[in-house]
Amino acid sequence: MGKNKKRKAKSLYAIQENQLVIQQDIQKLPVQIQNLYPSLKQLLSTNPLQTNQYFPNHALKGDLANYRALEIDWGDCAYRLIYRVVESPFPKTVRIISFDEHDPAYDSAKQRLRSSKSK
């Protein structure tokens, strides 16, 4: 019989990134977190509501109601990737709006939402 091969999980959700995530957020992160970003996007594209024990997520409240935070703890720093799951219209989508250290990630997400509403 053949060897067991790891299968790449099938993407069920398209990923959309706020342009500032690429232009600003990722650039500020440590190289190790930058290198992890493609795997985090893959994780979210597979099942954004139930990630895994290494990168749990939780629903947000208040100004960020309907958004979620992926928890990335690295060394002594807590990072958050803030995103929204959009189930319809097709295709299902995960919209990433910020990625930074804990408090700045939430602050950026709120600012970007305010900016998008004022346009």
C-alpha cells in the first residue's frame, strides 16, 4: 500500500483582505508571524468559526459585533487577526480587516470600519 499523504484542506471560504492589512499590518509584524500568515489564511478559509486549539477564535462585541478575533499568542505577545465571516451571497467569504498586537488590532479594526462607513 502507498504511504499516507497529508491532504491539503479544501477551502470553503474565499479570503478578502483590507488593503491596509497588506500595506501596513503585515509589514509591522515579526518575521515569524509574517511567515505564519499564509497558514492562518488557509485555516480561516477552511472553517473560520471553528479553528483549532493552537489558534482559537472568539466572537466580538460592541463596535465589532459580527466580527471575530483569531488569537495568536507568540512568546510574551498576544496578536489578533480581526475578521468577519460572510455566509451569503455566494461565495462564502472571510473578510480580514486588521492584524496586529492585541489592542492595536482592535483599534485598527474599529478605525477601518468607521472609515468605510463614511465613504
